Amino acid sequence: MPKNKNRYKEYLINISLLLIALVISLLILEFTVRQISPSVFHPGIDLNPNMNKKFDVNIAGISPSSNFTTNKWGFRGDPIPKNIDEYYFILAIGGSTTKDTYIDNQKTWTYLLQERLKNSTEDKILVHNAGISGHSTRGHLLFMKTVVPEVKPNMIIFLVGANDLVNSLIYDSSEQNPWETTSPIYYIFTKSRLMQIAYSWKQILFGELLPESEITRVFVLKKMAKPETELSENFKDELISLPDYERNLNEIIRIGKENDIRILFLTQPLLYEDNEYWSDIESHQDWIPIQRKKYYLSAQTLAKMLNIFNNKLLEVCDDTDSECFDLASKIPHSQDYFYDSVHYNEAGARLVATEIFDYLIEKNGTPLIKNKSR
């Protein structure tokens, strides 16, 4: 019996030593790969690298089948070239109206903009889409502080406003926008470079096509079923996130100037318009979690609210001598371009890309800025 006990004890010691050695080896390996290949991920920024999804889509104005892929940085767009320093690298940051989730990779406004720019110059152009659904300027500012220094774009295009309005229309302004949170699993993923590399190798070796059930979005304009919520004059008490929006914009501008990054802001287009036609039509607050809606609003009132955010953006840009293109004024308030109240269909994405391209050409005479240093 003592002999068996000694043998059992010896097994336990050997297993313990093996586990300790394994842990130490993994820690050393983790430290080594962090030095060789730093991560661009942050626990507060939900970027998913090397995704490969296929959507079966039933949405007006969008093709019935679309591919959604991301590169190794978690952006929609072409793979990261090894000689990226030779490219004029443009990064688009925004919410779901930047991400274009249900539109095929090659029909998003960011990809179409890239192709227009590439065809207009002999320079190498790269446009990546870093849109994250639900993100407001709170999330964009975190992105600016954490991810941008790692990927080093020459230019950033910000499409902002809609989700900052959301921060006024949820229950509690002090509460974080629910779409700007990440899961515990994602937090662990961002902390381990080994996990990230293992995931990437799995994608490379075996691939991963994630099937999606049919995505259906039915959008029908409805007459107001009841009187809209009584609101304060000029919406002062309701638009509680507006000061936060202004602060975030100024901070984004400051960081951009410090890092010699060209920043171009875009105002947010909307299907609705501030006129009598939309006054008795119910607003579909499509980008607001339904259980958190505070107000019953007409489409005209929602348009007025978003106009306040768009005008604040133009004001901040004017005060800081920053670059802003009033995209909202260029997109017709028509269902020919939107599949709901705020998201573009394919025709809308084409028009957005065209308007931004035309602005860049008119502004510069060329889509590129003279200084290409990174």
C-alpha cells in the first residue's frame, strides 16, 4: 500500500510540474508574440477579425444574397497589404450606417468610394470600414484613442449623429449606450494575443462560413396612432446627450490634429424631413432598442432632433476650422435610398459614395492629400 501511495504522489507531482511548465511556456509565448505582433484590439471596441458571413436578405433595395467579411483587423474591406505604408489609407468610423451590415462587401459605400478613388489616381488607395452598429461618438472617441494609433490611417471619415441622438432617447443619459458594451468572452479575447493568432490560423486553415437565417426587414410608413409625447421648447430637456456629443467631437478633432490625421466629418442623412408631410407620420426609431424608447414621436420631430445634432457638428467644425461635409443635405428624403428611416439600401450606398467622392475631388482637385507620411 505505501508503495502505491508513493507512486500516486509521484504522479501528482509530475502532473503538477507539467502544468506549471505549460503555464510558464504559454506566458513566455504570449509575451513573445505580443512583442513580435502587437494587437490592435481593445476590450471596449467590438472588432471581429476574419469573419465570413453570408446573409439571405429580404430587404427592399438590397440584393437577396450578400457576403459580409472582415480582414485581420476586424474591418470590412480588402486584406491588409504588407506594404500598407505605400497606400493612402482611409478609415471610415461610424455606426450601422457606416457598417452597412446587410449590403454585400462590394456594394457598401466605403468599398464603392475606394473604387472611385482608385480609378481617379495612380496612387494606391485603401478604404476600410470600421463601422460598429450602435456606436456613438463615445465609442468613436475610444476607437480614436486605442485602435487608430495602431493602424495609423492617413485620413478618417466619421459619419456621426444618429446614435448620439439615441443617447438622448434611452431611459437614462448616465447609462452607457447598450450597444457600446462588449461581452466577457470578447474581453478575454482582446487580452490574449495567443488566442487571436490561434483564431486567425483556424480561419486560414479551415475557413469559416457562418450561415445566417433569412434577414427580413419590413418598413411601412404609418399615420400617427396617438398624439406625440409633449416635449420641451427646442427639445432642451430631451436632447441631454448634445453637450456630450460636442465634447466628444472636439476631443476627436484634437487627437486627429495631434497625430496629423486628416479628419472628415459627415452629417447623418435621414429618410424623414422637417416639413408638414412628415408631421402626422409615426417615426420608426429603428436604431433605438424598443424596450428603451422614452418618447412617441412624429417623423417630423425626429428629423428636427437629428437636424440639431447635424447642425451642432457643422458648428463645431466651423469653430475649430475642421473639415465637414453636409452629406445629409445631399441625400433625398426618399425610400428610393433608404430601407428604413436611417439605413441605406444599395442605391443609397452608391449615392453616398458618389457624394463623398465628388466632395473630395472638388475640395482637393485630387482625392489625396499632399502629405502621405504615416
